[in-house]
Amino acid sequence: PTTLLSIVDASVGVKNGVDYCCAVMDETYKNRIGSFYAPSSCLLDNSFIATQDARNVSNGFGEILKLALVRSPDLFELLEAHGSALVDSRFAATASVPSGVSDRIIELSIQIMLEELGPNLWEKTLERCVDYGHTFSKLLEMVPGADIMHGEAVNVDGFFCCVLSFLRGYITMDTVQRVFNCMQSLSLPTHSPDFSSKLAWQSCKDAIEHRHGEMRVPLITEIGESICVNDITPEELDRALELMKDFPHKM
């Protein structure tokens, strides 16, 4: 892996997927064909991150922040304190970023992924907290002409799910605002003009199809803790989309 996103995400995963177009259904499906194949080893060289532009570094933070939200308050606090400077420095230590911080963020991210994926390598269990940010993002990425990268789409999905958590009473507005501020500091998008009511509900229906009959949408109950829910309604999605408009998104 040579990007921040692939270092913390693809390097640990075992799925090799491809998108395909179904002539019968006249639909395009993302990552629906492929294999489960665990690598014997993976060589990680963080110096590659310095070759990326700022947008690609922020894109990688989309996956890291997802892990912080569902599993690690400590990782979230590191992102709050140093994320913005690390985007600017391309993960290099600077006067404003103590030595070892960048390595610790990557180590924590990979550790969480290994702990979550290792015992469930072939996804016998489908209620996975690491699916946070991966319910609505799939269709967002597939909108024709959309200028959105994977980690960016995951982050838009992740913030939307924070709003859903708030509407359900799982978290306070202070927590939503804290998450929003962290996302903004990492230069990650928190909304997309393509995120419509129709796309949101279709995403839930697609989740039911490929998560064995249930939505299994991860929502946070506090920073570092999450549950999976199966009963999201179209009306609930519309309320969340309406509340999203109250935030000062940077497009």
C-alpha cells in the first residue's frame, strides 16, 4: 500500500472485490464480485504518505476517524489534537506534532482493524462496527460524475449516522458538534449535494440485500462505542437530512 487510506484499510482487509454491471437488472453493483484472500504478509512504509497531496491524506483520515468513532476515544483525541497538522505535514513530525504521534495513529488504526476483522475473516457475523460509514457511502461513490473519494464518502456517511444517533437519543448535540469540528479540522466533507432522500433509502434497501436480510447499520452511542440497528425508516432519514442543513458544511 502506498496511500494513507490503503495503509490503514486495504492492508488489513481480505476482500478482493470488483464492480460490475448487471444486464438483467440494468444496475451497477459495487464490490459484489470477488474473493476472500488473506495475505501472508503486508509491508507498510509510512514514508509513501509524504508523496500524497493534502486531499489524499484527508481521504485516508476518513477511514481512521471511522475507527475512532466506533472503537477508540484515545484515537479520536489524537485526531482532534493533531489531525489538522498531520494533513499539512503529510504525516511528518513537526514542531506542532510530537514525534511518534503519526506512527501511533496508524498503529491504533491497524490494531482495531485486526481485532475486528481477524476473528471474523469470512464475515460469518454481519453486525460489524467497521461497517460504520459504509451504508450510504457506496451509492454516493457511484453517482455518475460525482467528485468524491472513498474516505470522503465514508465521512459524509459517518456524519449522517452521527445525526441519526442524535435523533434517536443515543448521543448529545455536543457530541455531534465535537465530531463535526474534528471532521472539519481534517478537511473532510460532511455533506454531498448528491445525498438525497432517495439515495438514503435505497442505501438502506441495498444494505438489507447484502447484509443477509437486515440493515445492520452501525450507529455510535458515544465516541468509541456503537450498536447496529435494523429499523431505520424513510421518515427518520428525511429528518436527519433536514437537520444536516443546519451545519456550516465546507464543500
